Amino acid sequence: MTPPAKGDFTPQNPLEEQLKRLLTDKNTPYLDFYMPLAASPLWIVVPHHPELDGTDLVAPRGQNPAVPVWSGPGPDGETVKYVGIYSSELRARKGVEMHESRMPGKMTCVSAKGHGLLRFMKTFGADILLNMGQKECQYDLDPDLIDYLLEQPEPPDPEPPRTVARPEGDPAKFLGPVKELLARDAAVRAAWIFESKPAAPLPRGHACYELALLMHDPDDEHLLQKVETMAKALTPVQMEWTTSLLRGGHEAFRELAGNHPPFYAARDFLP
């Protein structure tokens, strides 16, 4: 359908590093690129709905995003349908410009994990072009390999990066009663306070925090709601809260415990 991409682009993320290897090195196994494709964030271009700005919706409630479906000549002269998907936000922004130059109306780009987004794009019954219209990194995704990916279990979400709360404006100074609650519960091993990235922009002066508990039973959630409610009640309204569980066996946890003291630790706690 399209001439091979030359791979003369600067990768924006690990997935694009694999894409560049695939385009420039004939010895690169296909699955070295396709397997990360299912676990990585991907982007699509959809009509912009200004009435949905500030919400977690990308289409009117109850509707799927209206992905543009294009058509063009195939390798044998037949007409084929195709849809675009993008390997980074930079490529998606370029895709928005291309779509707006070819069709009326404002467009925007949205992201989701590859496994789910590829499954959605398959519903259009069209070829899927990665980085459509960008000759240096455009790639025709193989439908058989996409089917293979979608037959596999969905890859787990990556652990979100965490930042320990800074001393200035430290919310811990408000949370004495929470620490007392944790100390009375033998199921708790330790707890940390993190700054977290909110799902939507916060008002000026607000900050979002996560209070993460390490329990003897890693699936024990009995304190999560109570701790979250107490944290919200004890801190200024500008501090927003979520709670979560930590898994002590994870390598990321061991690095965290070795470098950052917990907000609370039981007397017998050992990282």
C-alpha cells in the first residue's frame, strides 16, 4: 500500500526505538516490536468535542470515538480502507494536523494501552497504519500478528512512577491520627506518602497525594477506604487523596524502601 519507511526519525519512546530497529535492521524479529506494541500507550485521532474538555470522556457518553476511516489504492489496484494509529504523542499531533487539512472540523488525539486500542481499531474492518502519513516512520501493521497479540492475555499496566512527598507542605504533619490508626492494626507493616499525578488538571494551589499501605497480606484492603476518608478530613481542602496497596516482593518496592523512610512503620518492620 505504501513505500517502506526509511527509519530516519528520532525515537520518542522505547516502542519507537524498536520500530526504528525493525525498519532499519532486517535481522530484527517482528515480535521484538509487536509484543511491546500491546503493552505500550498508543494514540488515535478523533473529532474534538470541546464540551467534554475537563472530563475523562473522549466521546459523548454512550458512544465510541469516531475514528476517521480513509480509503486508497492497494498494491493490486483495488480500493482498501485504512485507519491511523500512532506510536507517540508527537506523531499523533502531526496526525491531527494531517486530518484537519483533509477534512472539516477540529480534531484531537487520545491515548490508551495498545492491547485495548488495537482491539477497538480492529472493529473498523480496515488496515491499520502506524503513524499514517509520516513517511519516515509509517508502518503497515500485519493483521495476522495483530490477531496473535489480541489472542494473548492483556499485558499488565506498568507501575506508575511515584515521588515521595517533599518536606515543604508535607501532608504528614496533619496525619497524626492516621499514624495512630495504622499502629493499632497489626495487619499493617508500613506506609508511605507519595505525590501523585491526577487524572485531570487540578486547580491552582492543589496537590494530589497517595497513601500507600504495605500489609502482611498483600491483598488486604480493609483499611484503604477508612485511611482515605481520614486523610481527606484531616488535611486542607487543597490536598486531594487516594490510597493503594504496595507489594513487598516488587523490585521497585525494595528500591523505594531502601531509599525513602516510610510515613509509618511497625516496630518489627524490615524492608
